[in-house]
Amino acid sequence: MSSVTIMKPTVVGALACQRNSFLFSGFKTEVISCEPAKGKPKDSARFLVELQDTILFPEGGGQPSDSGSLKYSDKSISVSHVSRSGLHAKHHVGQFIDPGTQVEVVVDEVKRLDYMQQHTGQHLLSAILENDYNLDTLSWSMGGVISDKKRTLEISDYFNYIELPRKLTSDEINEVSIKVNEYVSMRPQSISVVERTADSHGNVETSKIPEDYDLEKGILRTIHIGSLDANPCCGTHLKSTNQVGSILISPNQTTARGSNARLYFMCGNRVLIYGMTASKLLAVAKSSLSCSEAEIPEKIDRQKDTIQKANKREQFWIKELAIYKAAEAKESIEKSKKAYVLLDEFGTLEFLLQVFKEFTNKYKNSFSDYQLVLCGREKVSESGSMLIISESGDKISSIADKLGTILPTLKGGGGKKGGKWQGKIVKFTNSDWRAVENYLEHDF
């Protein structure tokens, strides 16, 4: 499996995917080398393949790598990731391919188009913020991945962000949103690429070029958006800003690294999918709250207020019931040195701990020897909690062992030297409940 150099590979910067970002299939090339992957790559690739040229973009410039496949004979080998090593693009694959093999390269087209919409949209947004608001983009990050295999995302993953020196005001976000979408729909700008070699890049900004990229042998690419912007970038881009589709900027910003701020946005098909998802959520909210879209915020505020009041009432009655149950336990211990509290339906750990608190604060010092078991169950989740209280660690251990044979999912600890043992019952069925009830009533 030793690598064999067949011919000179195309350097990153001049790859076919960078010269024509709309090549998705039918591209034929030759395997230059196939080397075992070192260590344990995150994508579990076993081999790194270098091609004479490729239409699969290697990760860089803030843009994730493409994925796709290499086809030859009757085989189709998945490419999970493409990394850059200096001037070389390395395709991560799961099996060895002989150097010299002629392959057809196929790109995950949905993912590539999504990446280009986000990346070109970012360039346009950054240009507006720099030109009109004197705000430089300090960094940027692309959100989740829409691909042939996964055409929807979690809501939070639709958003990309750019890091700016400060937060935008609400009015500025509205202004920027209008301006940037005018260049998408009303005044589209053509996108072009200027390639320069080491002896011709002149005074072009090179500070963002990776340290391991040899400009003496490589290519410096500058992406131009009409006359609005020109920035060095190795990524794949659209041909015109109208192909971005639309840009949605979130009103929600977060702080980052001192006074810096992250402005969240999405572009293209993500906006459509996001809108459809949001529309479904609004429909559910309207139905659940029995109101119009405009009334949803007010309804939610009312619900929050109602829940807060209900929680306060619940806390009051938990304390009142705990006082009553603690007094019951005290009376039983006075008679037999033993007591238990069983509460079905709403026997939360919070309630049991309140009973424990009431008992220990008021009655613990009244007895020299006692055993107290507090057990509760929540029927909805079929889960429960258990507290065993005693001055004797041996008695706690004995009771816990017995209850452990009755309740297979009971897990807990503590109380080795006396005090409190606390446990949780993951699965508390009706038959389990009856068994515990029988034990506490007759054998405890």
C-alpha cells in the first residue's frame, strides 16, 4: 500500500472546484497517492487519497469541506471529508485505491450549494457592514450542514454568525437586512475571482493566508462582489448575489471576547426551510393557545404568570402536607420505633426531602432509636424516590438491601454511619408499588 506518484497534483487554490464551483459530477481524474491515515481521524477514514485534481473542496477559509464519492469500475467509494495539507487536498476514504486509478468525482450537490449560499452571503453581509458601518468582520462560523442525506436541521443550527467589534442596534439590524437583500433581489452583483501567483499578488492582503500555505508555489485567490468588495478567499462561491436567494439576520446577538458581538444570519434555502418550520411551530402555538399570531407573546406571558402562581401554591401545600406527614411519622415512631410515608401519584423527591427536613428539625432529637422510610412515586413517568433515615448504618443497609430485592431499578447510597440514605427508582410499576407497600406494612 505504499504511495506511488503518477503525475503532479494540482495545488489548492487552483483546484477544479475553485475554478468552477458548479461542477458536481462527471469530473474524471487520476489517483496520485493513497496513504494510510495516521492516528484516529474524527471521520474514521482509513486512507487519505490525493487526486491529480478535484471538484471536492478541502476545508478552509471558514468553509467546511465537501463530501461526495469516487467512482471507478463498479465501485463507489464515499469521501467523508477533504482536508488540506499545505498545497495538497487529501480525500478521506474507507478503503485503499491503487495509485493510477482513473476515478469520477461526485459532489454532494445539496451541501455544496448550501455552503456557497452561506459563504457568499457572508461576504456580502460583511461588505455592507464594513462599507456602511465601519465594522470589520473579525471571524465567522458556518452553522449546521444540509446535505443530500439530511435536508433539514435543528432550528439553532440554521444560523451562521460573524463576530463584530460591537453589537448592532435594532434599527441597524433592520437597515442592514434591507440593504443586503437589495443586492440579492433588486441590484444583483456579479461575483468574480482574480488569481495571482507569488510574483503578482502585489499589495493584496495576505494576513489571513494559513502559515502552512506556500504562496511562492500556490495561488492567491481574491473574491470580488461587483465593486462592493474584494477579499482573499479560498472557498467556493456563487456566480451572482441573486443566487444567494435571501438573507435573514436574527435580532438576537451574543457577546464574545469582551465587547465583541456575534451577529447571527442564514442564507438561501435555509431561510425557506426555516420559514416553513417556524410556520408549523406558529400553527401549533396558535392552536394550543387559542389565539392569533400577534397574540402569542401576550398569551405566553399570561401562561408564565399562571405557572409561577401555581408553583408558589404548590410550594405552600408541599410544606403544609410535609408538616402533617412528619407529625404522623413521629406518632408512629413513638409507638413502634418505626414509621413510613408512602405517597403515590405525586410523590416527588422534593416532597420527600421536605418531610425529611420537617421531621429532623422538629422530632429527630426526641428519639434515640428509630427507622423511617419515605417513598414516593410519579405515575406519569413511572419513576420514584426513596429515603431511609436511621441512626444506625446497619439498619439503613439492611432496609436498603431488602428494598433493592423488591425494586430492581432502585439505585442509591449514603447513610453508612447512620443518617440518610437516598435512592431513585427508574422504573416503578404498579406491581412494584404493591410489593413495597406490603413490605412496609407487614415486614418492615
